Amino acid sequence: MWGVIKSVLAAFLGVQKEQQRREDFEKGNPMAFILVGIIMALLFVGLIALVATWAAG
Amino acid sequence: MRTLLVWLAGGLSLVGSSQAALASGWNMPVGVTDLSREIYNLHMVIFWICVVIGVAVFGVMFYSLIRHRHSKGAKAANFHENTTVEVIWTAVPLLILVGMAIPATATLQKIYDPSDAELDVMVTGQQWRWRYEYLGEDVAFNSNMSTPRAQIRGDEERGENYLLEVDEPLVLPINRKVRFLFTSDDVIHAWWVPDFAVKQDTIPGFISENWVRINEPGIYRGQCAELCGVDHAYMPIVVHAMEEDDFETWLVERQEMAAEEALGVDREWEMDELMERGEGVYGSICASCHQVEGQGSPPAFPALAGNEQMLADIDWHKDTIINGVSGTAMPSFRTTLNPVELAAVITYTRNAWGNDTGDAVQPAEIAERLER
């Protein structure tokens, strides 16, 4: 699970180790990446909204 | 390394001389409001960040190109992928962008905060003039370009404020927060005064806000900044910023004028007065399309001199001017002109350039027609 999160974070930044990428594609479960990706994208949007509200307030 | 230093020094001296270029009018103006100064400073900060990045990136690039050139026997390092380097070159721009977004957002928040204004001015874009209305003060007027057509055609020498002069400037007090409410009667225009750092689209059926607090008295000029038709270039903006006392005096004067004008609606007008007034209105409002001698420029703008339909049917004539003709360039002048101006311009067009119906249209009658 932590491994999936780390890979999704790396994808957000756009940088990933070649070795890790291979591993994810060979052993990983695509559904896990998609789900974690969607959840983290929502969290990111929420975080931005929070920061914006704080800055505007 | 020494080559790099020489280049850096060269780059810095360029930076120094560009400071002079900035002062010479190539740059945006600092303006005359606190906010315009802030916007200018923000612009300069971001400009210099871009310059530093540009010099650094191109410096390293050209240094590498020259120092490690093929003729000197340079061998390419043949490696693939370096996560550390990739993380650095992703994180650094991210930090720079966030660093630029923070001051930019702080300034934007100020721009978008028109609260606590002490004066509200409605600015309406029209093809091709501006209309200013001091809300709650009973003062409203049109602001038409006053540059003579002869200068535009090239028959006369161009004046000092060629295409940047109007018959009635917008008058504002200094040191007071003035809120603008922008809208348009026809197409999208944009009210742009560089010295205020205000450039706001005026959109039909929509009201947008902006505000200004001018620090120095003076005359500030601007232009329509949204292509709005053939006379887009001929609807300049002139703002006369005055000391608060002078502004109050001016406002009272205008209010008295408006009251007098309102009284004028009820009295009987002589033909001569109507013709004189009508000529002025025609010159500032109608002549840009129908031409000074009423010859028009068909087919878009019909001739008024000898216009049979107009001369035969006075009701149609009045309706056309009050309500406009939908689907053509003829706008409604219901709100742009007051009853006296409407009556005067109708009288003028019926009795000028060889038209001689003898009709003297009375303001009272027009006022009644407007109520219907």
C-alpha cells in the first residue's frame, strides 16, 4: 500500500525511478493505482481549497 | 570558468543599460495610484526573476557548448536517468512559480475588492463613446472623442492629443476610493487607463467592478482596448482628477445644469434654439455614421439629407431615433440622450442640409413619448 502511494506521489511530481516503474508495471495491480490516484487527486484539490480559504480569510 | 565570469559581467552591464530603457517609456507606467505602483513593482519583480533565470540557463548552456565542444575532443557522457537531478529540476521551478504566485495573488485580492467606495460611477460602453453616470448624484453625460475628422483624414495637422481627447472628460476626486461599474449597451468594449492600471471589459447585460484611488491631480488618458467596430479607435477615455474641493464644486455645477435641463423639458422651445442645440448633438453623436453634411455612407449608413421616409413620416423618425432599428447599426438613444437633446436633434435633422420641413419638435412631446 505504501509502495502504491509512493508511486502515485512520484507520478504527481512527474519523476520516477526506472527500476520502480518496471516493478510497478510487472507486479502492481492497476485498480489499486487508479483508486489511490483518484483519492489522492481529491485530497490534493481539498488541500488547495483549504490553503486558498486560509489565504483569502 | 573565466569565460563564464566575463559573460556574467557582460550580462550585468546589459542589465544596467536596460534600466535606462525602462525609464524611457518602453515599460508599463508606474501610474498614479497605490495599486498601480504595486502592480508595476510586481511586474518588475517577476521580470527580473525571468531575467536571472534566462541568464543562468543560457549562461550554463553556452558555457557548456563552447567549453566542451567537439573540436576540443569532448566526449559525451552516456548515461540515462538520474532521479536526483530530475527531482531538483522539477522542484525548483515549482518553488519559483509558487513564490511568484504569492505576491501576485495578494495584489489580485486588492484589485478585486471594491468595498468601502465613496463614489460610484457607472461606465457604459457604446459604439463609439463612453457614458458616465455618477450613481445617486443625478449627473450623467456622454464622452465623445473631440479630435476633428479633418485631422484624421490628414487635411489638418495632428493635435497634441490626437485621438486621445474628448468633449466631456470623466471627472474624479483624488484621495477617494471610486468604484466603477462597467457595462455596455451593444458589443464588448474595454475601459483602459494605463495610469490607473485599470483595464476592464464592458460586457452587455453584465456588470463588472473595478476601483481606483488616485493620488495625484491631473489629466489621464486611455482608450477602448477591445475591438468594437469601425470607430474602435475613436472612443478615447480622458479622466480629469481634481482636488476633492474642486470636485465637489464641479459636481454641484453639473447637478445644477441637470436640474436646469430637466426644467427645460417643460417649456416651449424656439426653432433657433433647437437647431443650435441639435447641431451640437448631431456633431458629437450622429455625424460619425451619417456624416457632417447628412450624406451618410450608404448602404450601411443611410443619407439623412433628402431622406424621403424620414421627412414624410415624423413619427417614424422619432421612433427610429428613440428606439433604434434592430438588426442595423442604428442604436437606441433612449438613455443616451435626454428629451431636450432628442427633440433638438430630430428638429435639426428635419431642417438641415436642405431638409426644410419647418417642424420644431418640442422636448415635452418627446418626454411624453419616452414614458409610453
